[in-house]
Amino acid sequence: MISDLHLGFELELMFSGVYLPDQTEKLARRVISLGKLTGARKLVVNGDLKHDIGLTSSSLDRVSRFFEVVREQFDEVVVVKGNHDGGLVNTQETKVVDGRGLPLDDSWLFHGHAMPPEESSNFRIGIMGHVHPTIRVRGFSEPVWVLAETSCEGVPPKVLIMPPFNELTGYGMLNNLEVKGPIFPKCVDLDEAYVFDLSGELIGVLGELIEKHKFSRGSRREKGKPVERGR
């Protein structure tokens, strides 16, 4: 499972004066390498497969070429629609599901730009993208994973927030708690949110990291009803 590929993001960089070659095949080959490493035959993209909000001819070309390459490794491809995935539809080779997500074993997968359905609260953990989480604690910013308890009704009791697969896209600085949809940070318990680097090493607890580095905690519960978790 991966999240936030943002195929075509290099076109946005071009308008800022940064010129890079098309990254589609490079990203697809990275996905295939992970599939071979893990032996996976099913690929799940947890939102924002492409960068254009709509389905332009450029993004359609990139999406088509990406699927053509990854089918070399994967027998099944599922895309959970993100806020950048307008226009994507089911094809014979690819299943596209609503951004509110779908179940996978004891987890509920959803992109994170929209609330998951209430039934997701019956699953052990929610796995989401969208936030592009990054932390600044070692003199520089680095992408991270976040595993957190939640504090809202109708969502899974825990969420795992994935870093973006496309390293060019930039990140959401967790220290500043910018609002990134209805789940983060409103429904996340900052004192039960554990931050891990990409190697899996624990960096610390998000609430403590914010206090230590003197960033604003922001508001976690401006909307929605907090719930006591007995799990």
C-alpha cells in the first residue's frame, strides 16, 4: 500500500522555475521494486494517485502509463480516491473506490480528506494519507509516520498516517498543526500520537515534541464530539 503519488507534480514545479523530467516511470519502477521486495501481488493506492484535480489529457496519459508499468508486478490494483483524483473511474484492470475508503482485514483504508463512514469505527485502525506528515526535530525536516489514538466518534480508535510516496510533493509540518482535513489534527490525541522516522525508529510523542520545540498546539476538537475510548 502506498499513498500520495501525485503523478504530474513536476508540471507544477515547472511553473515555479524548477524543471524536472517526467517522473511517472520512475515512480512506477519504485512501486514495482517494493512489490518484488515484499512479494505483493495487489497494489492499493490510498489516494492522490495524480496531482491534477480534474482528469486532464496530461494526467490521463500519466495514469495510463503508470498502470501499464505496474501491471508487470501486480495482478490487482485498487485506488482509494483522494481529493486530487477527480475523474478516475473503474476500468477492467483497476478498481476505484470512494475516498471514504474500504475495509482491509482489521483495518479501514481512507485517504483522509473526507470523514470515513461510521462503520469504520468497528475496525482496529484506520490507515490514511493526505497529511504528508513531516517533523522538524533534528535541525532539518523529515517525512515521518504517525500512529495515534483518536478522539472523535465514528472513526477508528487509532489512525496510522502515511508519508507521501512522491518525495517531490512537499510535506505538512506537524509542529505547526496545519488543518489537513476533518481527521488531522481535530480527531487526533496529540499526547497519544507517536512519530516514527522512515526506518521505523521512534522519534517521540507529537504533543511532547510540540511543547519541546515551542510550536503552537492549535485546536484538536473545534468540531465533532470527543469520545472516551475503552480499547
